[in-house]
Amino acid sequence: MAFTLPPLPYPSDALEKAIDKLTMEIHHGKHHKAYVDNLNAALQGQDALLNTPVDQLMREINKVPEAARQKVINNGGGHANHTMFWEIMGPKGGGEPSGPLAEAIKSTFTDFANFKAKIKEAGLGRFGSGWAWLVASGGKLSITNTANQDSPLMHGQTPLLGVDVWEHAYYLRYQNRRGDYLDAWWNVVNWDAVAKRFASVK
Ligand code: MN3
């Protein structure tokens, strides 16, 4: 079994509140597909690794032979990161989280507005390409960012929410205005999906 590109869980024009249809089509159909294809190529003939769920592959990155490891970090990370990204957005997104996730965000970051400001800071603070994250580790929440397609899973952290700040994620509509993209992005965050991820790490 090779890794496969998961279909978008909604039509490509469903996130227009923040992300235009053409960006979604290229991002999913070209960029994410290339990560999947390149991951399969990097692990060609290594059936045990090809059959490992991608999140586990990233968590156990040191089990990947050194010759293939950087390719798996780039492309396995790309596959894991984008699979999560599509899942935590949706056409009915926006608003604020509720329940235990909302309580955890409030107790860690004071309030929701401060949490959003910290994610924006993490996204703007990533020079070049990468991601801003809300992660869980050891029962605690924190905000971080990573370069390129590095996955928090490689550092023992579980990503609950992540926003892609590669230019390919926003350039067509926002050009160099990464901050405007990060502000609009909250309108498509699917908090039910984020809450589900949070519940699974408890
Ligand atoms: Mn991307």
C-alpha cells in the first residue's frame, strides 16, 4: 500500500470566506499531491514504512533510514500537515471553540483574542515557509511554529490546529499580506474538528 491523496472534505470553493477556489485547487491537487508522490518515491520498496500511518511515521522519524529521512521529513511532513489542515477547516467554520477545548485555551492563553494574537505572531514570525501551530504535549497546550514541512509530531507534540504560511497557501488573493490571510483564516476554522483532536489526546 502506498500513501494516497485524501480527497478534500468539501468543494474547492467552500472556503471562499478566507481562501479562494484556485488556491485550494492548486494547493490540494498539485502541492499536497506532490508530497504524497514524493513520499512514496522516497520509501519505494520499504513496505513496512509504506504501510505505517503517516502520523506514526513522523512520530517515529528516527526509524526511517538516514538516506531517506530528510525526504520523509519534507514529504511525509507535507502529507501529514496538509491532511490535518483540510480537516480542521470547513465551510461552516469560524466563531469560537466551546467546551473543554475553550476552557483549556482560556486557562493557557488568558482569552480567545490573546490566543488568536499569539497564533498570528507565530505565523508572521516564521521567516520564509512553514506553519504556525497549537499543539498539545504532556497535557499542556502551547503555540509554536515550524520551518518548511517539519511536523510537531517529530518533537513529541500533537498538532491540534495548524495554519500553513507558505506563500502557496495565500499568495493569489493576499500577495505579500500574510497577516491579512491569518486574520481571515479564523473564518474557516472548524472548531468541532479541532475539539475532536483535543479530546483524542486527553
Ligand atoms: Mn501548503
